[in-house]
Amino acid sequence: MAGETNVQSVRGMNDLLPGQIETWQRVEAAIREVSCRYGYREIRTPVVERTELFRRSIGEQTDIVEKEMYTFTDNNGDSLTLRPEATASCVRAGNEHGLLHNQTQRLWYVGPMFRHERPQKGRYRQFHQFGIEALGWAGSDIEAEIIAVGERLWSSLGITGLNLEINSLGSVSARANYRDALKAYLLDHVDALDADSQRRLERNPLRILDSKDSGTQEVLDGAPSLSDFLESAEREGFERLQQLLTAVNIRFSVNTRLVRGLDYYTGFVFEWTTDQLGAQSAICAGGRYDGLAEQLGGRAVPAAGFACGLERLIELVILQGEETPIQSPRVFVAALGEVAEVDAIRHAERLRGAGVDVQVNCGQGSLKKQLRRADNSSAEVAVIIDEEVAGTSAVKVKPLRGQGEQSTVPVNDLLASVQAITDSSN
Ligand code: ATP
Ligand code: MG
């Protein structure tokens, strides 16, 4: 209707258009290949879950649950939420289908996640994550494996220069002791903390370690260190992990202030960051979450995994990786007149049946116009059916990228002559 305003997409939620999608598909193919190389298998869970799932897993006092979730009541009165992440869903599915009963699982997923944050470069309201979850293993070996999966993905995409930081958060009790000590220390310095950190002091003092505020950072320089609160088994496990990473030449640094924004982590945590994308520097993050399966009503299952932000990863691929070719047909079929139209669809279907990507002009037009479209399509060969050859057993074949002269060939030789031309340019 005239005068109506255009309907727009929801703020922070993006269309991925042809031209962009090729890079996405390449990254997704690399994800599938690398995950498979390590024996991880794909899982697809629903985009909508019961709100309770995230309240019980991510934690009531986290940014995600406090302010970032898309939660609504459906027609039955149930509170549902668009998933802000997928680890909880994987564990729920594992519990629900008995996948964790006397079994281990190596899982991966890719899909959209939803968080109501302030949209900016690298931060969206619908974004995508690739993640892996290893369910059922307690040791440092699986932790090193998970990190190796990430490293192999970066290298398969031609990405270098990511910084890997690791830390050990310790058991729930070690962390509780540390939390008390940290809180007591910070209370003595409360006036020097930034407002956000002051607010966090009561409810979630560990998150203050994340603060980028320089005043708060200075206070933290004198704070007790989490590493001093680890029990000896935790310390040994963390050292073992470092040995294993070193054995396969994975570079990392230990950052004792690295904490994660989700409550379910226990033990080791890690994060890959880049200095090439500005403020949104975290590419991939994860860790161990041994308590989660039980927290969701199942039996205790040791677990570890990570989630990688695809928008940020793809920005890096575009910056650093080799260029992804745009999808284009091999052959463009131009047809002049109604008889030619019949030949065009028949020849095109035969070529497609033989595995060739073919685009038919469709919609007639002068030969000049059709050949311009052929050129814009990036096809290598034009098959021309003009008045001279329409309805006969011959077609005209024209190389479009400087691979020789136009010729007239018998229809039975069409595939061979198309292949000869495309082969000559590869
Ligand atoms: P950040 O500190 O950037 O908010 P986070 O700690 O909330 O990240 P996780 O929940 O661990 O992130 O998610 C893993 C990855 O998902 C992040 O490292 C990032 O690459 C990506 N990610 C998280 N939130 C967004 C978002 N709103 N838009 C785009 N990518 C995101
Ligand atoms: Mg966040």
C-alpha cells in the first residue's frame, strides 16, 4: 500500500545475504570437518526452551539471566526463552535421552543465540555460536583436546594471532573461600572501585576481576589470588593441562583474573581473544562445568566445552583468511524466441544432470542484453540458442573469459565442449 513505511528487521538481528553467505558456509564446512576429525557429533536442539533451564544453569545473578534474555509467556501460560547459549540445552538433551547414562558424548552444534544487549560491531541480539561439549570425562586430557579443536579450526581457516588465556576456578568450595577473601579485601577498598564493580560486590564479586576500569584494576593488583585457594588435586590437574598443551605446541598464558560470566563453570576456564576487532575481542570461551548435569536434575557428569562467536570469527576470516569465492554458475544459457526457450531448458537440465551449475537467462531480451547478464553472472561459458540453431541439433558455445572463439557444436557434444572450456581456465 502506498504511504506505508517499510517493515524493517529487528534491531540487532541481521540478514545474511548472498555474497556474505559464502564465507559463512565455508566456516561452517570447516567446523563440521574439524569436529568430525576429533570424533564430535552434531546435535540440534530447539531454539526455544523453558526459562527455568537457563535460570538453573547460567545462574540467576548473571548478566544473561538478569537482563539479556528474550523471555515470553506462551498461550499455555508457560514461561519460555529464546536460548541465549546452547550448553544447557545439550546437557538437558543428554539427560532427557539417556545419552549420559554409562556413556560419554562428544557433541558439537552451530546455531543462532539470542541476547538483548546493546547492538554494536561484534555484538548482536541474534548471533551465532559454534560450540562443542565433551560429556563424561573428568581429566586434563579432554580439556587439552577441546582446546586443540579450537586451535585446529583457527588454523584451518587461516587465522593467526589469537591469544589463549587459561585459568583454574577450582571447585565450588575453593571458589567460595576465595570469594569471601576477595570480598573482604575489596570492601576495604570500596571507594576506589568503579560503580559497576561496587554494585557487583555484594552479589557477584568474582565478576569484578573482569573489570576494565583502571582504578579497579589497580585495586585488584593487591587482591588475593584465586590460585592460592586451589586444592592440590586442582592445582595438579591444571599443571597437567599446561603440560599437554605444551606437548602439542599450543601457546597460552595463565591469567588468574580470568573468570567467566556464567555460574556453571567449575575448574579450568579459557578464552581466545584477538586485538584486531576492537572492543569485542572475545572469539571463543569455555571451560569445565562438572555440576551442570546434576543441577538440571540428572546424575553427576563431568563435562567441559566451549562456545565460539561466529560473527566475530567471520570478521577475522574476512580480515585474515583467504578470500571466499562467490557462488556463480559455470554456464549461462541464452535463448532467443519460443522455440529456443524449449531447447534452453532441455539443454540446461541435461548439463545439470551431468553435474554442471547452469543458469538459464529466463525472460527473453536481445542477445546483447542476455550476454551482458551472462557476463554479470560470472559464468565461464555461454550457450547461445539463437534463431539460426533453435530447433536444430546444434548449439552455439561461447567462452566468456578469454578461453577461445565462439563455435557451433552438435548438441551431443555440448557437455564435452563446455568441459573443455572450463577445464582450460582452471
Ligand atoms: P562478551 O564478554 O563478549 O559479552 P560472553 O562472555 O558473554 O562474551 P559467552 O557467553 O562465553 O560470551 O559466549 C561465547 C562467545 O560468543 C563469545 O566469546 C563471543 O564471541 C560470542 N558472543 C557472545 N555474545 C555475543 C553477542 N551478543 N553478539 C555476538 N557474539 C557474541
Ligand atoms: Mg556477554
